[in-house]
Amino acid sequence: MTDSRPKPKATAPANAPRTGLVLEIQRMSTEDGPGIRTTVFFKGCPLKCRWCHNPESISPRPEIVWHQARCLGCRTCLEVCPEKALSLTADGLVIDRKRCRGCGTCAEECPSTALEKLGTYWTAANLAREAAKDRAYFNRSGGGITASGGEAGLQAEFVADFLAHCQSLGLRTALDTSGHVHPEALETLAGKADLILFDLKEIDPSRHKAWTGQGNQLILDNFRRLAGWIDEGRTGAGLWVRTPLIPGATDRAETVRAIGRFIAEQGGGRVERWELCAFNNLCREKYNRLGLTWDFAQAPLMPRADLEALAETARASGVNPGIVQTGGATRLEALDRSGSSGPGDSPDRPRPDLRLIQGGRSTSQLDDSTAEPKPQPREVTP
């Protein structure tokens, strides 16, 4: 039988320094592990989640995107593209994705940075040094480096080398994974991470495949393997589970309850935190720039009450209730003076539940409406 599990892929010839393809280095992150972190997003993912918030991370190759607001219409890109993959129409610039190789020539020559190349090759040592520039924030907050994606496990050897360099610099490391990676890749990375953020999106295999393009057997098996490696001392990493709550897909009590039972039965006391991550809709423009249609473009944020209800379902699912946490933005529901919301609320009516912010301070910090702000102590961050 053919082994269809994804395997780590080489990113450079054997006689060249090993490099990895990085989508983005995101600093000051508070969503990818404890403390303030620098998250490195790697290109390439074996899943095609229909709600994906980082669609530019799915392809394992560099890609070109066009920022319409920056474009001068100078046609320089059309002239320099070696593949003739660009054309200018009444609707704007069109990129022929079948012809484009992502070489980046157009982006290099664009005078207004309207074209951007997504994906940069780094060596592990240079990438670690770049990430270490934020060391002061890590030391003060208990943060560190998180390798994310896409799926970092598709570049396992490089990412393991990168994490090892980070650890040699005294930085705490974390791996954010979908779990849909070859077991050898996961084991390699687990040995270099101080924390593993493991996604569990859906337990039902048919629903998982319908929403992500892949079944979940490998993911569930890898979770069991990881729990065993922790028991055996083959990794000293902590284990967090993250579940995205997507409107009409995974925001169901049945889904949350089933994931909780699985964690309780297979993860036991090894799981330190189970985070329910509320859907966000801030990535619409990413899909537009890639010429893609997003199934969730019109989906609203989750009401806070719904998020809390699912959190209660999670706490009652058999896990230690103390590990359940929630994260992400929720829908703001305006309250009138009686505590109810409705279309009759006027945006000009004074709102007793809101305070005006002036110059970064609330009105409660001012002597009166015309007074100068009181001096505030300022903390200097090194």
C-alpha cells in the first residue's frame, strides 16, 4: 500500500546551505503561545481549510500579490515579467497563476511596491538571529519564538534546525501544527520545541474531510503518538490544544463535545490548555489579492454569549474544566440604556456604558472636559 502521508520536503540542493521558505515574521504576537512572541509563518500546508485565515500560506512556493491602492498603472511589471503572466484590464492587474513562477522580478521592479512577493528563503542561523532581535520582550513577558504556517512540519528538518538555533540563543520555542504531518517530522520537531500547539478541528472524519480537504486519521494518530512521547520522556514539550470555532462548520456543541471526549481519553493530564478560538473575518482582502473566493466572506463574528456557551460545553465534556480557555474577537452588541440592543439605538445618543478616550486616556483621568491631561508615568521598554 502506498504511504500517502505528507513527508518533509527538501528546500535546497544537497550541496547548498539548507534554507526554508518563510511567508512572514510577525512580531509582538500574543495569540501563538504564552507571553509576547515572534511567530514565523512557513509556506506550505497539506490542508485546504475552507475558512483558512492565511490562504497565502497554503502554497509551498513563492507567490505574487497585487495591492491595487498602491498601483500607478505604469505597466513596468508587464514589461519585465519573464513569463508574460501579467495583464492589465479594466478591472485591474490580472496574474495568470498557471504561468507565474513567483520569481519576484515584477515586485523588484515595481516603483510603488504594488506587487509583493510572498515567500523568502532563509538559512536557519540567520532566521534565528532575526527572531532574537525581540529578546527583550520575551524576557519581560515569558514569551519566545513560535514556528507556524501553513504547516511547519512540511519543512521539518529546516524548522528543527531553526528551533535548535533559537534554543542555543536561550529563546523559548513553540511549534504550532495542524497534526497532518509525517510522524517522523512531528517527532523531529517535538524534540526541539518547549511547547506544542496542536490543532483539533473536528473529530468526525467525513466532516473533517469536507471542511479541510483531508481526513483526520493521521492527525488523531499523531496526537496519540505525541501523548505517548510525553509519557516516555521523548519530548519535554508542554501540550496545548486549539480548536477554531467556525460559523456553520465547527461551532457546534456536538463537535466541541466530541473533541473534549477525545482529549480526555487520549490526552489525559498531558494537555495543559484547550483554547477555543473564535472565528475572525479580517482576511477577506487576502483572498481578493490571490484571486480566490472565500466561503466565509460574509460570515459575522461570533457573539460572546455563543462563545461562552461552547466553552461551558467544553468544560463539561470530560476534560479538566480549568484547561478550557477562549480567544479571539467576538461581535460587539450595542446596549441601550435599558440594557437591550436594537435598530432604534442612535449613534449620536450619549452612551453611559462607553467612555470617551482623549489622547490615549479616558475622560475619567481629566480634571474636566477642557483641562490638560494629568501627567502619566511612562514606562521605558529596553
